[in-house]
Amino acid sequence: MGKVYRKRQIEGVTIPAIIHNWQYFWHNMAVYEDGTISCWERTDLCDVPWQMSRGWLMARVPDGKALSVHHCCSLEINNGDWNFDNNEFVKFIKNTVRSMNPEMANIFQMTEREKAIWKERHICFSASPTPCKVKEGFGYDLMDGDSVHIFVRDEGKITLTELNIYSDETFSVDTMSDKTFTLYDIKKLFADNTLCTAPKNGERVVLGALGEADCKLICDPVPDNDKLSEIKNLSLRVQNKPDGHELCIRAYHAYLVEPTDFYKEKLREAYEAVPEHERMYLGDMDTRDSDFIRILYTDEKREV
């Protein structure tokens, strides 16, 4: 018998959640119509209570603890007013699945045999979501995208939510109804402080469906201009166009082939065009951007 496999498109939605991995992380958690949950690892409805009881998946942050919002800021949480305890959050997740799958049919549940197989093969099974929207026109085709965390000021309150980026060069914000934006619109929303990367010190922030809390900045947030550059790069990436990262890597390789002042200056321009908070991803997990720094800002010679 020959080996075969198939792929199936499973749709879902995202809901806010907290991941507790030594510290607390804001997570835009994917919940799929077959009951699969993406909480930094693939899990299912039967395992959600266990994920919560072991303290990995959470619906609140204890007062005085830090909440990390990836590529935005780090906040100390105080006076939290939370909407869910563990049992209520499990019900909320199940009801989210039921809203997409009223019959609760074909619900996924990973068996112990499957878990053992993936463990034996040293594979971490992921269910990372692909943001999408329905293409206009005849039929039902989905357009891929990406998303970033963002804070939105609207009607006198500030909310932590998601900004979505699509391959047709349009954008949406989860809390801003069904509005569609252009990149020009997004720039204007940053300029008038409707969109930002952090609340003001001591400001009370709505944390999606989870609740709200007073938030104190622990360190300097990502500058709005850098966040806007990140969004522009993601827009290029979902269109399968070269973004700032790829252009910088190309300039780096050109310099290594011909290490002249001309190519060094080209590399400098490309490196400094990458948002500062993303430069660490130009190398691997160990080197990060250290070789770029060595070339551009030191007199050290590379050992070969």
C-alpha cells in the first residue's frame, strides 16, 4: 500500500487569552469549528480544562504581575476586573465552538496513541491560525493575511486588540466593526493616536472579552513609527513581495561577496530601515543581528 495524505481547511475565530510561560503573554487564541484550540500548541476541547488547571492557559493576570504584549509593550496589571474564572472560560471557549458548529459535529480529539506518535517523532503539533477574509465576487474564496497586536482609542476608552493585514493591501481592526482601511488610513489613525502601541501610564485598558485593568508601563514601548514600519513590511510579505527583512538579508549577502564601502553603505541603509524591535530576527536564535552590528558599527574582523 502506498502512503498518501490530505489537507482540509478548518475555519475558526480568535478570542483573547493569556499564556503563562514563566511570565504572562497576551495571546490572540484561535478556536476552530472542529474544537481545535491554538494556545501556543495544539490542544482540543477535552484538554482545555487541563491546560487551565496547570496554569498554562489563563483568563486573567494577577494584580502586580507583568503582561507582555508582543512587539508593543510590557504592562504591570493592577485592579483587574475580570469576566471569567477557569470554569467560565472553558464554557466560553465551548460556546465559541458551538456558535460555528451548532451540532458540535466532527469534534477533534487527539488520542493518546497520536500524542505518543508525535512525541516519538519529536514534533510539536501546531494549530497556528492564518488570518483571512472572504474575497469579493462569485463563490467563497478566502484571502490570506497576517495580524499584529495594537491598542485602539475609541469612544473614550482604550482597547487591546488585533490589526489584520490582507494580501489585497487592505486592513481591518477587530474592534472597529466591519470597516476596511488602506495603508494611508492606518497612517492617519496612528497620527491622530487612534492606534498606538501602548496606553498611557496608569490608564485603564479593556483587555477584550477578558475584562479590564489599570496598566502601568514597565519599559519603553515600541515607537509608533517602528510599529507602522512593521505593518508595512507585513503588508509586503502577505503580497509575496520583498519586505525590509529580505532586502536587508540581500544587502548582507552582497556585502559578504564584495565587502566594499559601497555595499557596506547599502547594508547600513537596509539594516536601519528594519524596525529596531525586529532586527534580532535577521540572524538565527543565537547570533540574532550581531554580525550586522559587527560590520556596521565596529572594526572587528570576521573569523572564517
